[in-house]
Amino acid sequence: MTSLILGIISLFFVLMGLIPFLGIMIWIALPLLIIGLALGIAGIAKNKRRGINIAGTVICGICIIMGGIRLAAGWATTKKVVDKAPNSIDKLNDTADKLDNLSDSLKKLNDSLNK
């Protein structure tokens, strides 16, 4: 019974974690899911309320898979962003240099027009 309750509570956290920028909710759900999965397997082994324990184990297993996929997708996206960051910084520095050159050119033009 406990595995079913933990599975349902964790399902809420996992579904919330699927919303962009709320992936931290999956980290809250993972310990509950692991405990629920272990309790469900123990309940099945003891043949106590077998149907409820099977349902709780299935819900916990599905939520672990969903959460794992979401965490892997977030990790891959973050890795891509971090890998591209140095190139973006170099491009920003090049653009800043070009703007400095343009500013110097405009100052020289302004000075020549004011003479």
C-alpha cells in the first residue's frame, strides 16, 4: 500500500518536473520512487496485498523511467549550451572590437567635420 501512495505522490512531482524550468521536482521525486519501488517489491515477495503492491511498483517504475528520460534530456541540453559558450564569448568579443573600431571612426569623422 505504501508503494502505491509513494508512487502517486511521486507521479505528481514527475509530471510537474516535465514543465520547463521545473526539472528540480524530479530530484525530489527520485528518492520517493526508489523507496516506493523497494517497498512494492518487498510487498510482492511477502504476498501481502499483492495487487496494490504490483500497482505501486509499476507506477514507481514508470515514473523512474519518465524522470530518467527528463533528466537525461536536461543534461544533454545543458551540455550543448556549455560546449557552445566559448564560441559565443569569442563572437561577442569580436563584435565588441568592431564596435570600438566603429566608435573610433565616428569620433575621427566628427572631429574632422568640426574643424
